[in-house]
Amino acid sequence: MKKTTFEGATMTVADVLVAELAAWGITLYFGIPGASALPLVDAVRKNENARYIVVRHEQTAALAASAYNKFTGKIAVCLTIAGPGATNLATGLYDAKEDHASVLALSGQVKTQYAGPGGIQEIDQDAFFRPIAVFNNTVADPTTAVKLLTRALRYAVVARGVAQLSLPNDVQREPLELAYCERETCLPEARVAPTDEAVGAAAAAIDGAARPVILAGFGAMSAAGAVFDLAEVIQAPIVTTFRAKGILPDDNGWIAGVHGPLGTPHARALVAASDLVIACGASFSDLTGIPPEKRAVQVDIDPLQLGKHPLAAGVWGDCTIALPRIRERVRPREDPAVRQWLAEQKQAWSDRLDREADPEAVPIRPPYIMKVLSETLPEDAVVSLDVGENQWWFGRNFRMKRQRFAMSGYLGTMGFGLPGALAAKLAYPDATVVCITGDGGFSMVMADFATAVRYDLPIVVAVLNNHELAMIREEQREADYPPYGTDLTNPDFAAYAEACGGAGIRVTRPQELRDAVLAALQMNKPALIDIETDPKRFE
């Protein structure tokens, strides 16, 4: 094979793959280097467009890559070693799989002559990743490397999931001529337009309804304007799934809030009284809790989601394309009474949240924490939310303006918050990025607070420290079990942040909280607020 030069040296398979990814605008890598991936890591080093964020655990790498896609729609790469590096990706990649986030994993592999039982750090990675990935392969022949890479990217984008390539160390080092590589076309995005028949059926079902309600899901987040326009035309309130909280500001006149166990009472009342649910990019999870007897017009980019709930009409299409077409076909209506009723209910709910936010209670109550965060975070802040009771209080009590947030949805894995904040700050370096987490979730990934310091990522981490796995404690209580195994022995998180080179603030009294948050937001370094809070709910 003819050799070519790359910065004065022979261009290798690893060099070509990194250059190919850069040509597609994919330049951000998360991972940990090691023997089986050294040629790939060195290729990232030599490519002026690529950036390698070295984390402290590969789970953080995969969760960050998943979050990066949730926040931006763009692909980031997990770059790790064979064996334990690959297996440590599993939780984060499963989060991407469950939430349909596009991620590329490049995993080193032992040299081909050592492959098989008994190789150090050698596992059957094809078998391991098979249940997780929409595309999964090992590059055994250097001449197929680019073709497999571009195919992997296409699968990640179109199938909205994890694509994985394993690369033996010796294959990575093989010389390769970029100009003669066979490749496939990688689509930058996948859009689906609905048929006229589907649009017509949806419009007819909407026109035939007396009390329609719009259910906005995460799949409609990029179509917020179209959701609002449809609501205005048909005078329909908007309820959201948890993941779509903030699709429009809470003070928007048509927003009724989250539907489900931690949602608003007026959202539940509207759905209960409705005769049609217009589901936009919503997957009808059990936590959203739409009654199965409710007829639905469902708009979704995934045809397999259609019919998950009994349908009045199913529309296969992207919400950004389908909703404007439906709006053009429906009958405009006027119903000032529903908007007036909704305004009154929202005010009553806001007053209730204010009453719950006790500014004197010690330990600090979570409703007060969410009230302060709601009032102090900038309107354009980006929030990475962890899993646990902190998530419950955010969903119920945080009042969205124009912030955007991401979380681990279907997998619901603790530890998402901090990796998500790292990804958000890398994606939006000029934005205020805040991680809202609990002591349980943060302690799972706390080593990577040092990663924020190393790469000068000034994020704010708010730790709701109740010294318990409080959500598990609540689940035990509801299932009539005594508390067991949920108490936590925590370090001084603020002192830990200082030891990492960041800023740490400990808050024990409610009067200190607002100033602490405002101070952390002004710091030009990673800052952690350790908030002593109460594990009890409304006891």
C-alpha cells in the first residue's frame, strides 16, 4: 500500500479515522488512554481540531457523550481501552441507548495475534456491546476502517443510538492512504416528513375534539415554537413530560406543567377532562401517566413508538416538520375560558410552592432550595440534573424560564449530573452551567470534579446533602419497608472541591443560600455548594 505523510510521518489508520471524524465536525473525545488505544490517542493529539477530555472513570466519559448529544444534537466520541475501559462505558452508553442519544464509542482492542482466551484486557467486545449498540463491529482490515467508521456514524445519527467500533492496536498503527479509502455517506441529521394522509387524519381528529390537550415530550424540544403555534390556533393547554419541562417558560399562558406523579394538579385535571391528547415527541412512559383510555394523535420520528398508546391518528414525522403542517389544516377556535381557568390554577399552584418554600426551616427544605435556584439562575442557564430526590424536587418545584436541562431519562442512572455539566460547559463555554445533584449521585462520580478544574470548566455544582439515599428511603416507606442501607457517611464536599483546586461553599442555614449561589455563579472556576438539607418530604 502506498504510504502518505502526515505532519512528516506516515499516516496511520488511527490518523485517518480522527481526520475523517474532524471532516464531519466531530472533534470532542471523552475517555482514558491506555495501551490498546495509544495510536488513536496519539492521532487525537496530532489533530489540531480534536480535543481529548481525560476523565477519571469511563462511566463519566459515556455519560458526558450522551449528555452532549442531548444538549446539542451533535456527536461526541468515547475513546477508551480494551477490556475494563470498554466495560466501564456500559452504564453511560446504556443511558444513550435508552434515551436515543447518538454516541460513537471507539474502543481499543488487543493486538490481533493475541485475540482469544487468555489475552490481558481482552474480551469479546463485539458480544459485549451487541445489546447496547445500533451498530457494532471490529476493524480487522485497515482498508475497511473508513467505510466502517462512516457506516457507524450513519447508524448513530439515523437510528439515534450508540455506534461502537473496536480497533486492535496493531490495526490502528497500520499505514493507510486517506485518498483511496472507501467510505459511505454519513448523514448530518435525519428528518422525516409526514404524509399528507397522516396530516389530514390528525387534523380531522383534532377538529373533532371538544377538549384537546397537547402533550409535549423530549422529541418536541426543538419544535417549541411549533408546539406553541398549534396551541394558540386550537386553544389547547400544553402539558409536558418531565424531560420536556421548560420547552416553553412556565409563565407562558398555555403551559400547564409536567404531567405525572411529580407534576401539577391542573395538568392532571386537564388531561382527565380532555377528549383528545395530541402527543408530540412523547413516548407515553409510565411516569408520564397518560390514562390508557384517552384517545391520542401521536406525532413521532420513531414509527415504532406509534401505537404504543391507543391512536386516533398516528403521524410518522419530525415534530418541527409535522406540527406546522397540522396547524395549517386544523380549524382555528376561540376558548378564552380555558386560558382564564389555567391562569387561575397556575397562580394557585405558584402560591402553594411559595408556601412550601419555608425560608426559616433548618435543615434547609428542598422546596426552598429550588425556589432560590429558580430565582437566581440566569434565564439562559444550562442545567444538568442528576437522579434521586434532587430530581423529584426539581421536577416539582423548579420554575423554568428559558433554561434548558438534560437528565438520564429511561435508564434513570445516578451520577449523570456532573458528567452532563462537563459536556454542557464544553458545548456552551459562554453559558452558565449548573449541576443539580444529591450527595448519593455526586459521590458516584465526584473524582471528575477534578476534571472540571483541569480543563478550566467553571461549572456550579449544587449538592443537596441529606446524608441519605433519600429517594430509596422514600421507596422503602411507600412499600412498607423500614429504612435500611440508605444512610450515607459523606466527606466534607466543600473542602473536597477546594482540595481539587476549585471553590467550595458550605451552606447550613437558609439565610446563607442565596448569597452562596450568587457568589458561585460569579466565580471563574468550578464551584461546589454543599447544601445541608432535609431528607424528609412533607412529614
